[in-house]
Amino acid sequence: MTEALFHSYRLPDTLRTTSEKVRNRIANWEIDAFLKASEHDLIETLVSEGTVDCPRLLRDQAWMLDIAETDEEHRSFGETVVRGVPMLTLVVPFTGEAEVFWCQPSVWTSVLPRVASLGTTELRVTVAGNFTDAAQAQIQFERELDLIDTYLEWCRQDIDQHNEGLRSAVSGWVSARRQQLLAMRNLQAEIGFPIRRRPDADTYSVPVTRKTIAPRRPPASGNEPFAPEPVLAETDYEAALEILDAQRNALERTPSVAAGMDEESIRDLLLINLNAQFKGTAAGEVFNGAGKTDILVRERDRNVFIGECKVWKGPKTVRDALTQLFGYLVWRDTKAALLVFIRTKNVSVTVKTAIEQIEAHPNYKRRGTHDTDGRIDFVMHANGDPDREIKLAFLPFALPSDAVSRFAKAETTD
């Protein structure tokens, strides 16, 4: 007894239903958990749930059951005669979702494949008859498997189209839902950190060219409602990094200027240029120095931008900087920059080692959007809270160690 495949449900309708389930999951997600979760992790989780895995037959792993016998009816002299004939059963493993075998693709014919049984990881195909040689049975098996593969290829065309459009759709749905929820609470205007460009910025212009973790609440604060927090706007973050990049290029091109400077002196020079371009609403300066090497933007009692300046003294430099960085109390979506002043001969090897240290850190989540010689982005998370993401831009400064400061020259002359 066999049953036909690819005819019970229409595959395009099933795929639309799958997308709607994902959209409904977004709409019905508990509000505080949705707002607290990392948007990237939400999207990855939902895309994973909505992605369909089209089956693939593992024909090279097929194997035979012991030969059996089945009854077969024959007409003889006007009468129906039942007699036993040999029956061969081929077990074929497959990958992917077994439900697809029941779905009719957009392209199909009236000839349907048939199987003896369909499980979650394998199907069984039978042929019966008095074969004179093995080749006859093999041809029948191959013919049936070829027909199944043809239908799977038609299904794959529908499924690939669904999967390719899913990520874009989910990203839009998640973003729209977040904005809707924030607007409902009438707090959207309070989320952006107030920062604006100085109207006199042109006077001081700096030449610029412009492992899946499922979202979850942290155990310590899982029952607390979501509280919108101020963040540094993405455009302001990018503008600040462009200013730092321009200043880095200037220092690299005039090594004698930086030769006599320590971390704090270089940090202060960077602060001058940052505050020449930005100002806060309540004070003239928005970027401030704290301690020996920090560049900070603070809102009330917390940091929304953290810049760590370190002179490279080996891999421990990066580990210490990250420990210091994650020791701060951070807002959600904190932006950060790690500025490493490299005075070694082989800058490329030093940069490679620094990147390895960042990616080996337990708070590392994934690479960010930028990956150039002058800037490599990472997404980290706060201590104990994978949903509190920290955008970290790593900016290496190549400052030759053999450069002589012009100030040192003046002292020698005197």
C-alpha cells in the first residue's frame, strides 16, 4: 500500500501562513520582553523560526530492507487470482522538513511520486514483481527517486523565494513594532540623547570624508518593566568617529607631534576636536575626560559614549581596556570606541592580535558593520546581560616609536 506525495496542501499558501505566524508572534510578544531584547537577536530568532528547510534526499546513504513478499492480483481465465510476489523496500534518508513532502509546489504535474511510508528523517520506496535481474529493480527505484527530486526542486524554488524575503520583512516588522510600542507610551521623544552640532563648527572644521544568542531577559531584572533610556544618536556616533578618524590620520602623518605625547595628552587633543564640533544642551562641552584615558558622554549618572585610550603594551592592553569598559554601568545601546596607540614596528600583526583578543572576550557577540584598515566594529554586551548591546569601534593609531618630538628637539637646542 503506497500513498501519493506533494498534493495535500498548496505550498505557496503554507509559506504565507508561516510568514503570518511570525508576524503574529511579533504582535503578541510580551511588550517589556520585546522592548528589552536586542533587536538583532529578535530578528535572528524570528527569521530562524520562519525559515523553511526544503528536504534533500541523501540517495548515497540509501539502504535496503530484507526482501519480503506481497500479494498481487492477476486475472486468469476471467477470474481474479492472488499470488505472492517479491517486494523490495529502499530506505532513503533526507534532510529538511518532512512536511514539505505533503505540499504541492507552484509547478506540478498530474504524475505524483508515491512512497510506502514517510517519517521525519527517512522515506521508504517499494517495488514489487518477479524481476529477472537486479537492474530492473534498480531502474524502478531510480525512476521514483528522480520524480521525488523533481518535485523537491520545484518546492525549493518557492521556498527560496520565501526565505530570501523573510529577513527583510522581519526587520521591517520588528522595527515598526518597536516604534509603535514606544509611541504608545508617549516616550519616543525622550529616548534620543540631546546633542547637536555647534553652529560655529565650520570655524573649527576637521576635514572628514564621511554565536546566535536567543533574546532573553537578564535574571536579575526580568520582572522589571522596560524603561526607555537616552542613547547617543547613531548619526552623532558616526560623526564623532569620523572626527576621531580624521585626527588619527593627522597624527599618523605628523609623527613628530605625537612622539612626545602620552595617552592623556593625545586624549586631550582628541577632546578639543570633538568639542569643537559638538555641544550639549546644558553645557558647552559634551565630551569629557574622566580619569587618565577615558572620553565620555554622560547623561545623568551613566555613560552613553565611552572612549578608551590605550598605548599598546601587548594583548593584555586590550583585555584590560575591555575589563574597564564593561565595569561601567551602561545604558541600553551604549556606544563605545577603543583607541589603541600602536608604537610597534609591525602594526598589522598588532592589529590582528588586538582583534583576536576582542573576539575571544566572553562579552563578544558578533562583528559590526565596518571592517576596514582604520576601523573594525564589534557588537559586545554588558556584563551579565546579553540584551544590553554595546557598539564598539576599534580604532588603531599607528604612531612610529622612532619619531622625535619637535618639543624634544627644542629642549635639546636650548
